[in-house]
Amino acid sequence: IALSNDLTLVTHNTREFGRINGLRYEDWE
């Protein structure tokens, strides 16, 4: 959903989501 709507995903699982090209994510510690 975040990728298709050009949003930033907030997650602590950056290793998993970092593999997705074009996805913006931020680490939530």
C-alpha cells in the first residue's frame, strides 16, 4: 500500500523491506 500510494513505510524490520526497490521506509526504534 505504501509503495503504490508513494508513502513512507515506518517499520523496525528494515532488513526485510529494504529489499523492495522504490519503497521509502524509516526505522522505528
